Amino acid sequence: MATQMIIRIESSLKKKVSQLAKAEGKNLSQIVRELLEKYTKERDMGAYIDNLWGSIGKNFAQNNISEADIEKAIRQVRSN
């Protein structure tokens, strides 16, 4: 369920953002929602870690690195 939020900003900033939003075919609320979603995504550590593991897995797959290769590398590092 959507809820309202009241924020205070300078009128000049509101005017600029409204003009930019209009140029993109959006309204001010849509822009604020997008910015807040982006802000929370960038700062959500769990999501960041999930994305990092996904990226690592993709990199391993692209380079044909297997689980056995990883275990071997770990054993080599630990033996040094």
C-alpha cells in the first residue's frame, strides 16, 4: 500500500526537477520514488553481497572455473 511523504525543498529545486521530469514524461512523484529506490538499492548491503556473489559466479562460469578449481586454490593458499 502506497503512503505519502512530505518533504521540504527549495522552490527553485522543485521547479528544476519538475521541468526535468516533465521532459521525461514523468511527474515529480515518479522521480522522487526512483531516486529513493536507487538510494536504498545502493546502500542495501545484503543486496550488494548477493549481486557480488552473482557476479563472481558468472565470472567463474565464463572462465570455466569449477568448484574443484576453487577448492584446489584454497588448499594451495592455506598450505603457504
